[in-house]
Amino acid sequence: MVKQERAARTRRSLIQAAAEVFAEEGFVPASLGAISKRAGVSNGALHFHFANKNALADAVEQEASATIRRLTEAARARHGDSLQAVVDATHELIRCLVQDVVVRGGFELACGVARRTKSPLRAEWQRWVEDSLRRADGSGSLADGVSWMDAAHVIVAVTAGLEVLGGEDASWLSRQRLTGLWELLLPRLADRQDLQTLESGGSRPQTAALTPASMLTQGQAPQSVFPEQSGGAFPDQ
């Protein structure tokens, strides 16, 4: 049991370290030596858990995808088939890009073309947004004449743009920036009656909706993903 726990900790440390190196350097320049050094383990220990760099990248993407599933499921559990679920999920996605290095590393891998693989992370997000807008349309939450598919494409494009731009300038990943975008979008997308109740800045639940993968890796207790409860790590400006 002790050996299994030690092996699990080592594997988590390697995924965390790989995500950090991928986020900082990209997939191609990243070396296994740099990853093992960052994780504080030997090259032999790394190869015991992962055959090569591609296997490590796959593990980072899988863990990041699991985090995305948790946050989207939590948003839908709170708000059902409404546009508020989509608004909240986008805010939590952007927060994870700031706070969770595994999610950030996973999206960095998604941006690269060197691996020539389709990113499960982007596909996971796109599927959820499309399904959520289809559900919102079915519940009457969309304005007359709005195509749920067109709305989904806009939202996916907006979040992908913020993700890419945020890699160069963190202000693109601020709550203020995303709130401003929703203030522009919601009057066009939402049914007039529903528009009065929608919160473009997110509904700010009082309890955490997910445990970021990086917190699990570091053995930390779950914390809120909103700034007033998590030390304000999410930039507001």
C-alpha cells in the first residue's frame, strides 16, 4: 500500500511538472530531463510511469479534460438548461486557466500542431457548449431567431481567443474582460424575459464547484474558485 501511494504521488508530481514545462516552453522544446528535474525524481522514475513525452502529454490532457468535465457538470447542476450555466462555466474555465497549471498546460498542448493529434480538451469543451446551447434553445432561453449552433460557435471562438491571448497578456483572462464580453453577447442571445435574471459576471456560488487538478496534485484541500474566497489570484484588471 505504501509503495502504491508513493507511486501515485510520483505520477501526480510528474503530470504537474510536465504541465508546467509544457505551459512555459511548449511541447517540442520541453525535455524529459527538465520535467523529471522539476518533479524532483530521476529519469528512471519518469520512464517507469511514462514511456515517452507523448505519453506524458496525453496524461496532462486527460487530467485537464477531467477538470473541465467537473466544472461544466457543476455549472449545469446549479443552473440546468439555462444560459447562466454557460456563463458560469466560461468564468470557471478562465479561472482554471489562471490557477490550474494542468489545465493551462493542457490547452498549451491543444494549441500545438507538432503532436498531430486532436485535442480531447478542446473537443470536450466544444461538445459541452454545443449541447448546452441546444438545451437552452429547447427550454426557450434563447431569443427568437438565434441559432443555437451559431451561438455555440461564437462562445467557443471567444473562449479559445481568450485562452490564446491570455498566454501573452494575463489581462485577457480577467473576470472584468469576460464579463464585458457577456454584457455584449447576452442581449443578443437571451430571451428578453430571461435576460433580466442573467448575471454576466457569473453567479458566484458560495461553495467550490470543483477541485482543480493542480490542487489534487499538491495534496491541497479544495478551495473556492472565486476571488473573494481564494485570495484574489484571478486578475480583475
